[in-house]
Amino acid sequence: MAYAMNDIARAYSMSGQIAEADAAFAQARDMWEELNNLPMLADALSMWAQMRQMQGQLKSAATLADEALAVSTRIGNLWGQSLSAFTLGSILIVLGRVSDGLQLVWYAIAVGDRAGFLAPRFSGTVLLVWTYRQLGLPGYQRDELLDQMSVDAPSDDVYYGGAWSLRIPYAEGDLESAFRRTDALRANLHKQRDVEIAFIRALLAEIGSESGHHAEAIAWTDPVAEQVERGAAPAFAAMALRFRARTLADLGRADEARRTLRLALGVADRQGALFERANVLAEIAALSDDESSAPAWREAHEAAAVIAAAIKEPELRQAYLNLPYNRQAAAVARGQSAAADDAAPPLPAGDVP
């Protein structure tokens, strides 16, 4: 019966019946605890955490993933440790506990390799590159990442076979080459889970926007924007909207970009996604008009400082603190009011943007 309940919960989750899935997962958890089947308990908790993550319920998802990791660690289940550590790490990054999340993703890759479970390597390395890019240090740990990326994914895997094909140019910062390798990923996008779709669309939007393929970047995020307009807020939706807004701004559609950023900020606030909130606020400040420029930049700097305070790696922390200053300088160079210069708080002694 417990195995059946796992399958029922998964089926409800995949069909979008979230309340029913929550109830089924809760029953499955209770059954596995009563049976003292800890491997299956950890598996059920991990699946439940992933469903909550898909729905943007990040804090409850983190609690479930942490519980799954504790159970898997206690019984020495490497496969379970890898899966739950990756899930928890990816959530913590978005919640603003960036260093803790990064450490867990690296751990998931290492433990997964020992267990012969390579999925965290395929997903994790791309997530790590993305995170370092958002922190302002796209080349951070590049050699280690490229070494991890030397393994080929199964060519018939609709997700890994697609995303993995663009990993090298993405890690190297060659987004034009990465764009040219998006065919397989885009062709099979409809076959992915919601959480993967949201991240992939955000990744595609970043690649399209940064490589100058604006029409594609907007088209790839149309479904995410429609979901959010309907009141849904899947994982990584705010990130996808942020790159959509950047693309709209590059096309001179500033009003649309501002509306999109307000949507993204609303999603980040509802999810408690502090890292994405800080990133969105920097985009909002970059598009602010003369009257709102100073308070917008002040809010962006304050949000960045909150995230930076939890970053343990000095190089990453300083790079992230510098990001709003760099965006602000670029905004001023584009003709934004010089009053923006007065919005930035002084850097700590010895820190130079």
C-alpha cells in the first residue's frame, strides 16, 4: 500500500492536483515511518520536496528536502543523499542562503558520482555556472566545472541530452555558441517537469538576451509570463521574468519591462526568494526614471548587502556587492539622472567597486 501511495502522490503532483498530492505524500510518509523503511521514507520526502519546489513553496520544500537528507545520511544511502542535497541546495540558493546552497550542490555532485548517480552532475554544474554568473563572477571555479562537464550525457535523454549539449560554451561565457546549441533542449521542452521547464526557460532567456537573440528570448518566456499573470508562481519564474524584462528593455520597450519586473518582484516576495528579489531590484533601479532613481538604487544596494552578508567566499561576496555599483554606473552612462550616484551607500573600508 505504501508503494501505491507513492505512485498516487506522484500522479497527483504531475497532474497539478496539489492538495491531493500533499495529502497522499503525507500518508506515504506516515506509512514508511510505521514500516521503518527509511530508504523509501527519504525517497517520498524528496519527491514531496520537489513538488513543493515546483509550486514555488520554497521554504516548506527546503524543510522536506532537509529531512530527506538527514534520513539518507543516517542510513548511508548515497543516492538519496545526492538527490536530497541537490534539491535542498538549489532551493537555498534562491532563498538567499547562497553559500550553503552552493556547498550542497557540490556535495550532491560528489556523492552522486560515488553512487553512480550522475543526474546531479548534469543539473548541478549548469546551476553552479548560472549562480556564479548572477553573483558577478562568471569565471569562478571554471576549471573545476569544465572538468565536471567532461562526461557525456546519454544522447537519448530528453533533458540532460539537451541541456548538457550547451554546457561548455555556457560555462566559458560564449553565449552565442550556447544559443546555437539550444535546438535539442527547446525541441523537448514540453516533456520536462514544471521545475525543469521554468529553469530551462530562464536559462534560454538569459542566453537569448545576452547573445542578442531578443525575439527568441521573449518567446521562450511567454508561457512563464502567462502563468504568473494567471496567479501561478512556479519555481524560477521570477528569474525567467527578469531576463524577459532585460530583453524588453534592450528592445526599447521600457514600460513593458517595468511591468514585467513588478510581476517578477511579486513572485520573489511571495516565494521568499531573497536572492532573486535582490537581482530584480537591481534591474528595476536600472530602469528607474529621474524621480525614482535614488530610492530605487538605495533599495537595490540594501537588498544586495543582505545577500552578501550570507556569502562566505570573500571573492564571491565582494563581486556581488559590486554588482549594483556596476549596474548603476552603466545606467548613469546611458543618461540616467546623476542623482543615482547619491543613492549608493559607501562601501566598507578597502572595498572598491
